[in-house]
Amino acid sequence: MELKILKSSKDEIEFEVDDLTIAEILRVYLNRDSGVNFAAWRREHPTKNPVLLVRTKGKSAKKAINDAVSDITKELEKIEKDFKGMK
């Protein structure tokens, strides 16, 4: 996966992602975080990559993204374990 950071400060980051599904999953998990004020993606045109904007309060935007990725990873590992346990 490729990321292109367009704008970055302590409490705001804007970056381009090469996958719409990843952008949407990140948006959902970021919006669950009470330290995130705003998380949304936009896409200028269907042929363009989505751009995700994250604004935070009380925590850095990069920390919020790392926390979201960690939560996603944990949930996927649980799903994988449950799936392997099926007979």
C-alpha cells in the first residue's frame, strides 16, 4: 500500500491512499476514537485515489492513525482465529 502525505501537523494530517476500501475502514475506526474530531475521505474523481483527512483533539493525528491500525489488526486476527476454529 502506498501513502502520500499531503499535509501534516500535530493535530491534523491529510494523505492520499491508493485503496478506497482501506480509506473507508480507517475512517470508520478513526471516528470511533474520542480523540478524533473529524475523519473523512474524499475523491475528486473515480479515477483518482481517495484523500483522507484526520483532525484530532488531545492526541496527535499520527497516534490516532496508529491506534486505528492497531485496532483493525487485532480485530482481523480475532476473525482469523475464529475462522480457523470452525469445523
